[in-house]
Amino acid sequence: MQIKIPCVIMRGGTSRGPFFLASDLPQDIQQRDAVLLAAMGSPHEYQVDGIGGATPFTSKVAIISKSERPGIDVDYLFAQVIVNEKIVDTKPNCGNMLGAVGPFAIEQGIVPIQGDTTTLTIFNVNTGAVVDAIIETPNGQVQYEGVAQIDGVPGTAAPVLLNFRSAIGSVTGKLLPTGNPIDMIDGVPVSCIDVAMPMVHIYGPDLGKTGHEPPAELDADKAFMAKMETIRLKAGLLMGLGDVSKMVVPKVGILSEPMHGGTITSRYFVPYSCHKAHAVTGAVCVASACAIPGTVAAKISGVSAKGPQGMIDIEHPTGKITIDLDADLTADTPVIHRAALVRTARRVFEGNICIPANVLN
């Protein structure tokens, strides 16, 4: 016997995964996580017994509910289901999957259509970030076809506009979790930043890399990956996150000078492999770090700390991602007025996921 649970598979940005209504999942966290592991087919390197795509970018889950918070339309809980381990991590956010939250919420009837465009406010339960999403809804329905193109996704689609309103201290509660723009770990200068996603920023040449290598080359360098993971673990302790060996935060960004007219280059690790493009939340963090004096990113980019900073183009392995930044991160109370970007989304599949009944025993 199997249990059938309604779900919709959505592509959001450069990620993909099932979207569930919170009301359709067990309220007990342990049972909920057991269902998600079974749904994705973890732990298994190919996730052959589930719908996961055997990569971190396709082993993601969004859990959606109508919000009861003042001024908020939708609550969004993100879950990273680890491919090879029996772990469901709900500490980070995912900005790519966030791009599909608005279309899903509208089509599920959680948010009413307002006209040719529908604006909704999303609360990320993981981090407390508040994001405004603007969705094209002509003729009373979500529009998926359009001319917007984002690097890392084939073809074009309707744009989804996202504006991160409150992303500072997303997990640690602090812009600079260690209190310093630069910390030395094993003789390597690093910046520990928490905006939208806790990250450790490292200048590529300080680890013997240009920072422009393709992801496969970086992943194949076991000595480099081991060194980077050692730094990440020590940074996690400095950031107040404790033992992060079984966590996907903080992420690591290997930063370097741009080569194609951008502001900065980033190789984003998730954390055990290099992203083929770049995470949205990670891009918000890198862009914000450019405006924090003394950080690795600021030294590379030369971006002014005085806002509005404007368009910050982050080059990544398959193109670039642009953040429109207006922030004052030097004040006693740092503030981000705007951190906006364009994503696209598509409804891929709708139906029921079948879960073995013994999962809930």
C-alpha cells in the first residue's frame, strides 16, 4: 500500500523540485522529513526510488501555506533534501525555488489574481526574509511564456520579479557574524557574511585558483575541496553555527575579478560541489558584501558603500546574475532598501507523489 500526496513539480530559476501545501504533509517534523526523503529517493546517489534528480539543484522541496502574519500573503518553507544522506535541511533559503512560489500560490488559490500583474509578499520561514514577488497574470491566469532569459536555463519565459526586503542576518542574526569584515582561517583571509544566505567568501588565488575554473575542474580537485571544507567547518564555528559538518550552511563563494564586464566573479559551492550557475540568495549575499567596506568582495569589486549601488553583475560559470542593490551596510543598523532580481518559473508536473505506507510507521 502507498499513500498519495498531492504535489506540483515546479522549476524555479535554475532549480527544480516538488511543491507541497503544508496542510497535505504531516505536521510532525520527523514524519514530514521521512515523507520528503521518500519522495525524493534519499539517501541514494541516483535517488532512483524517488523524484529527485540526484543533484543538489534538483533535490529541493517547497512547502507553502497561506500566511497568518500581518502584511504577508504566503509562508514558504524550503527544504534541501541531501542526495546521499538521510538529512532534510531547513536552515537555508533557496531564492531560485522562491521564483516559483508566487505562481504556485496563485494557481492553488492562496492569492487572488489582481489584474495583468499580481504582487504578493512572501515570508521565508527558514530565515525570516521578506520578499515581494511580481507575477504576470494577464487574462486571469499565470503567464509562463515570455521573453525573459536567465543564464543556466534554456529558452525564455515570463519574468518573475523578486525584491528581498529583509535579508540581513538571515540565519545568524548578524550582517557580520564574527564581527569582522575579514577573519584569518588557516592563514587564509575570509569574509563571513550573512545576507539572505550565510556565506564564507574567499579570494580564489588565496586557494591557488583563478576563480574562473569550470565547476567540474574545481570538483575534481580533491585537495582543493578538502581545504575549502576545512575552512568552511572552522568558519561555521566562528559564525556561531556550531558543527556544520551535516549542514549545507554556510555556503562558500570563491571570488575573483570579472572577465566579461561584470562587477565580480563567483564560484558558488552548495557546499560539496560547485553550482553550475549561481544561487539567488548567494548572489544577494555576494552583491551585498561588495558594499561592506573591507570584505573580500569589496576589495575585488570596488563598489561604493554608499547606496544606491545600482546593478551588480555577478559572473558565474554559465553567464551572470544581476542584483539591483540599494543598501546602507555601514550604519549602526544596516539596512537593505532594495535587492531585486529577475527569475523565471515553469509548472512542470502536477499530480500525486506515492509514498510507501511504512514510511509513517
